[in-house]
Amino acid sequence: MADLKTEDGRLIVVAGASRSGKTAYTFRKIKGERRVIAWDIEDQYSGIRGFRRITKRADLLNACQSGGPQKIAYVAGGDIKAEFDFWAGCAMYWGRYHGPCVAVADELADVTTPAKAPGNWGILVRRGLKRGITIFAISQRWAEADKTAIGNASEFVVFRATGDDVAYMSRKTRIPVTELEALQTLDYVRLTVTGEFDRGRLRF
């Protein structure tokens, strides 16, 4: 009988207001990774040393049909929801057929809704982890992004939030409101599904 054991990936949900530290935190966490595919709608990851900037579907598909180490930043235009769906399908293919990788999906509220995760993104979130794909799912406002990622999260990293987002993230993560209200820019709290909890601050 075939050995069905795999090294599962993780789903890290990163939340926080604009310029609170989300992207810088993710940059640091993926720095040592050799296989990364980023949904780079803000054209930020493409500026990191080692990343290849891709703007066309054909080039993205071609990159994901090859194995080995590479860091891909997909900078899309046009119908961004359709482009995101294509990116997510490529990320799933790359991880499934060429080995474990890291998928970074930024600004999720722009391409998903509070309903069930759509299309290829839903497949990536629900089935990617057991293929060894680690996913960083990032949004300023998770009340406007999909509930599937929140429900499947391995860990939450929450930066400073404002308004109703504080209560929403507290309800979804069970991190006390008082902890979230105390956060300043670059501060964060981290909670895993196993109950591990810590506070941190980004330093430059």
C-alpha cells in the first residue's frame, strides 16, 4: 500500500490596517523560502531581490510547469478577480506536481467576498495544505474577505486594526478585544490553532 503521509503546509491569516506591518511581516517569514508564488497586486514582492516579475498568464503558466527553486511575483491588471483565480490555479498546480511551495495572497478583500472562497482559490485553501503548500492569506479587512480562509487557518497574525475590524477579528480568532485595542503600528499578536499565543513587534 502506498505511503499516504505528507508534510502538510500551513495557512497563515494575516490581518491589520493599512501600513500596520502585514507585508513587512510576510516578507520576513518567506525570506528563506526557495519556492514562492505571490499574488502581487500592489507590485511589492516583485521588488524583492530574487523575485521574478510576471505580468502575463502564459508566462505564469510556463513558470509553474517547471520544478526547482524560483520566486514568482504575479503583477496582474484588467479583471483582477479572473486573474486571481488563474493565479490560484497555477499555485495549486505548482505545489501539487512540483513539490511544496509558499503561496502569498495579498489584498484578499479585493478579489474575494465574505462568502465561500471562490473557484481556484477555494481549492487552494481547502486542498493545498495537504499538498505541502503553505499559504499566507493577507487582508486589511477580513470582514470583506472569504470565510473559508478564516475557517481553515493554522494560525492568525493580527496587527493594529480600526473600527469594527477589532471586534470582528476578536470574534474570529478569540484573541481578546483588549489585546487588539492595545496594538500600535508594527505590533502584532499571533495565535495558532493549538493555542500557542505570543506578542511581537517588527523592528527595522
